[in-house]
Amino acid sequence: MVAVQNQEKKKRKRKKLDAPEAKKKDKTAGTTKKLSDLNADEFMASIGQGSDSEAEQSNTSKIEAPKKKRKKKKVKAPQSEMETKAVESNQSNAGANTGTEVNGQENIPKSGNVKKGLSRLEEKDSEFFKFLQENDPELLNFDGGDDEDDDASENSSDDEAAASDTDKPDDVENEEEEIEEEEEAVAEEVEEEAALTETSPSATLVTSALLNKWEQNLEQKKSLPTWKQLVKAFHAAVVTAKGDEAEGLKYSITDPDTVNKVMMMCLERSTDVLVHHLGDVPTASPKWGNVKMSLKSYLSNLTELLGLLTSNDVLCAVMRHCKTLLPYYTAFSSLLKKLLKALIAVWGSKAELSRVVAFTSIQALVVKLPNFLEDILKKMYTEYTRCSKMMSSKSRDNIILMRNCLVELFKINPSVTYVTGFLYIRQLAVTLRSVILSKKEVESVYNWQYVNCLHLWVSVLSDCDACLQPLIFPLIQVMLGVVKLHSSPCFFPLHLHTMRLLLHLAAATNKHIPLIHPLLGILDFCATLHKAPATKPIDLTCVLRVTKGYKKTKAYQDGVFDLTYEMLLNYVSQLSQTISFPEVSFPVTVWLKKFNKKCNNGKYTGQIRIVLEKVAEVSRDITERRAGVTFTPKDLDKVTEWEEELPESALTKYFNNWLRIHRTVQAKQQAENMMAEEEDDGEGMDNDEDGDENGAKDSEDSDQEVEKEEDDEEIEPKKKKKLKSKKEIAKPDPDDTAASSVDKKSKKKKKKKMKESVASSTDSKDVIDPGDTVEDIVLSD
């Protein structure tokens, strides 16, 4: 409303300044009507047509131009009484400019233009000018009387605009006044600080004094304008951290300590200020429009900061702060997607503590916005597959952590889990089918990425609701297809990984999966004694395949037999708790007896003989117990009750004891291998140094031999010099004593830690159930 009135005022002033000479012509024509002795032709002839006609043409062109613009200008329809009055005043002004009468009064041009025309008349025709002075002096004494009217109209319009502002509520006006006062005070402080620091006018240097003032205002008043200034300084800090050029910023930060202070102040004070002014639902607050842009800038800088930090402690603090600001992130969908992307990146690449904090933030986001669960699961599954392409002793723990986090999220909503699981299990099946049909590109299935995906879905379906039970059978078929895809001994580690997953799934879901045939097929490979040269054993838990040369070694044969024997015991111990064990164990007994006849390794045959004894003992026990049973195999409920009443079998006890001893031996071997590697590294360094010294001394000896040319006298100097070299080597240098003592202390600490870990593993006496046994093995791998 006020803007429309200001535009109309400007138009009126511009039109008055461009008053045409044609109006002067109309005036003089009106005066000739009062003069009976002078007609219009004589009046025009007396004025002259030279320069006046040109002025009239220029003035008429000036008149026509505003008329055309006025026709194109559209006036909005009035919505109130004040707007209708403004439109009427505009129309009256437009009528006055065109020379028409409005409300019975003629619009008179300004006095300055008329006086110029009269001065020209006096110069050109002095007699006619004297005649006008004598007969009509009022015409020559022209005064512009519209200035006072214009001032009055302007004052009235200002009063009306002020009256329209009084329609706002008192509370909103008071809040706006307070915010304006605070903004003015903060601006004055910034100007004072800029004057003290004497920086460039484009950017104000952030100092400790300015930060102290801001902290006082935020702590005591929770000042919103101060927080806005802090957000601008935080933006400058993020730009400085990125290493970009700080151009066009209000603040500049050159000291790294100041950057840290600004960040810490934002993390400590921002939440309290936002909750005080916006509450839990920011969009419903009356101050939302005043804070929206600053809040968006702050959240954007926070999200960008997650990808720049390298310190785990600071990164965890920023993620926890983002977690508290999730209600404000929900107001900006684009920033929410960026935050989710940044958190998933931290979850897949940083240290363990940062991964956990990132996961808790994602979990809080899922609780806040359940509709985002499916999208979050897909993105996290993609990140999991990307990070699980390689398996090693270092990356194993991170992959296990990511898998456990995904399992927790899949438990939130079983219906969403079913849709996502069906999609990705089908994708695994399609990949396997394409490999089977093409009979090539086995690497697309025999890789850690594929195996880790199978491991994830086994963990998800091991403890699932009834709605996820239909996914178990397709997953079992896919894993059996992976085992049967390639029967080469080079891929036995991958087969054992897959069968371990199948055993875990069978124990968790109480389903029978026929694995005796692939297990006994691997045992047949171990029946023949290999005489390849001895090599160091490798950790088969981090390997999927071996080379053709390594598969013929004794170390590989021992490693494969240990894993196969472990899974065979696990498989048989699971069957020993069923009523059908005597019938199911019969083919196992036949196969194991054939293995003992073929195998020439006494160690292997002795362990298999123990299994045969335990199987026979359990078969006799179950046969005796079920002799007095009255129900039939059709009565599944009674069969289940009878199996639950069975005590722990001899096979299960033997398997638990064997597993405990086997893990203790493995821990000792790993500790010894690590110590041996460290000693080899140290000896290698010493040998290199000794070799350099001996080489230099041998060259000196050869020079002496050439000079003396005496064979008998050459041997003694060499021996003496060698003894001297040994003594010199034995004497420690003063500069190296500190470093060697530190190395010895570190080696001693490592040895103590290894011994403690081994002792803790030997002292553990917990009883392991069949299902728990497989789960522990899976998680440890």
C-alpha cells in the first residue's frame, strides 16, 4: 500500500517538472477571451512561431509519452478503504496532468515554467507584455499553489500508512521491536570491534573479546541476533577449515584457536537458543521466518563439517550435536538427505567409536521419521557391500560391526525388512544363476562381497518374525548352489565359510539342512597324504581360495581338516538332540569308517575314531529312550516336547570341550607368530647394519692385503679386525640407547598382552550350546 503511494508521488513530481508549453498556450488562450480588442491570430503572431513552435512540439512529445506509460500501468483492485482512497487520488492526479478538471478545479502548472514563458514574452513583444500588466496583472503574478496541497496529501498518506500498521497484534510488535533493538546493539558492537581491530571494511576479524561478548549474551539472554552473528562467524570458520578463499564474508578468522572456540561455542549454545526461541516444532513458531535462513546456513555448515574433520573426538561431538538438532533438520528435506549421506559415510569409513555414534544418530533419525526406514536400509546396505569387498584381520572387526548395526535396523519393521530382503536375496540368486548358465566368471560369486552379503541375511533371518520365514528357503538354496558351483580344492575355504553359515542358520531356525555330503567330500581330500615342501600355515578364515601350488602343501591340508572336523562335530551335535538321530547318523558312520580305511595320517584317524565312538554312544542312548514312546512320528507336538526333555548328549559335551581347547591352541599360535614376526623384523634390521659394516671392513682388509703381499700375515689382521668389529657392534652408541630401551619396553608390553589374552582364553569355562557355538564362530570370523 505504502509502496504504491510512493510510486504515484514520484510520478506526480516527474510530470510537474515536465510541464508542457502547451498548458501555457491554453492559459494565454484563456486570457485572450477576456481581452475584447485582441483575437487569437494576433496573439499568436505577437508571440512568434520560431522558437516557440519547437518548444511546443517538444513539450507535446513529453505529454504523450507519460500518457502511453499510464495506459500500460495496471492498478490493482482495492481491498480496503485506504486503497480505494489512494486509487481515487491517483485518478485525480492523472486527470490534472491531462489538463482536465477534477472536482471543479483546474490543475495549474508550476510557477517556474510559467515565469520562463512570460520572460520570453517580455523579450519578444514588450508592448503586449505591458498591455497584460495594465489589463490583467493577476495573470503575470502567477504562483504555484499545488505545493502546499501536495505536502498536505503526502502527510495524510503517511498518516494513513501509519494507521494501517496499527492493525498488527501487540505481542508480535513487541517481539519485533525487541529483536530490532538487539540487532542494532549487536551491530554497534561489531562496528566497535571492527574499529578497534582496524580490519578491512568487507570482513570483521573475530577476536577473543568479541567471542566473550557473544558468549555472555547467549548465556544470559539467549539473544537471537547474537546467535545469527555467531552463525556467520561459524560459516567463516568452516570456510577456513576447508582452505577456501574467504571472499564476501562478514567475518574473517585467521587463528586456528579462534576457529576451535567458534565451533565449540556453536556446539554448546546453539541448542539452548533454538529451543528457547523456536521450541520443539520450529515451523509453528512465530519467529520461524526470522530464523529460517540463519538456521539453514548453520545446519548446512554442520553437515559439511562432518566430511572435513579428522579427529574422532571432535567428529563424535559434532554428530551428537546433529542428533540433538534432528527436529530442525526435518524442516529442510534437502539438508536431511545430506546429513544422512554424511552419517552413512562416517559409519562406513571412520574409527570404531565414530561408527557407533554415527549409527546411533541414524537410529534416532529412523525413530523420528519412520517413513525413511526403507531408503536408509538401502543406502546402508549399499555402503556395507562397498566396504566388505576385502577381508583381513584388520578389517574383519569393522565388517562385523557394520553387519550387527544393519541387523538391528532390520529388526525395527519386519514388513519393510521382507520387501528389502526379497529384493536383495533375489539379486544374489540371479547373479548365481547367470554364473551357472555361463559356466564362466566364477569370480562374480566367489568373492568376499557376495559371501558377506550371504552372512548378513543369515544373521537377519536367524532371529526373525514369522513374516520373514518364507525368505529362509530361498537363502538356503542360494548357499547350497554356491557350495556346488565349483568343486576344486582351491575353493575349499569358501565352501567351509558357506557351510558354517548354513549350520548357523539351521541351529537358529531349527531346520535340518543336509550338509554331510559336502563335508565328507572335503574329508576325502585330506585322506591322501601330501608331501609338498613345508610352508607357513595361513589363516583360512580370511581366505576364499588358494593357489594350485599351495593346495598340495601339508599346512593347507591340516588347516582344511581342522575346519572340516569342527563343522562335522557341530553338525552331528545338532542332530544328536533329535529323536531320529540313530537313522540320520547311519550314513555318517559308514562314510567315516571308509575315511579311516583310506587315510594314512594317524592324527586324523584318531580324531575320527573318537567321533565314531560318540555317535554310537548317543545312538544307543536315544534308541533306549524312545523304546517306551507311545506316540507316532505324525504327532509333531509330542515329538518336540520329547526332544526338549533330552539332556545334553555326549557329542555336544565333547564338541564344547574340543572347541575350547582348539581356540586356546589357536590363540597361542597367533601370539607366537606375532612375536616371531617382530623378532624377524628386528633381526633383519640388525643383519642389514652388520652386513654394511662387514662389507666396509672387508674392503679395507683387501687393501691391506695388496700392500703387504704376505699370505701368512694377512689372516691375523683379519681376525683381529673381525673381533674389533664384533666388539664395536656389541658396544651401544649413546644416541641409540634411548631408542633401543623404548623398543625393548614396547616388545615386553606386547608379550605381556599376548600372554594375558592366552591366559584369559584358557581360563574360560563357560558351557557352549550347539546354537551358541555356531554364532560365536560366525561373529569371531
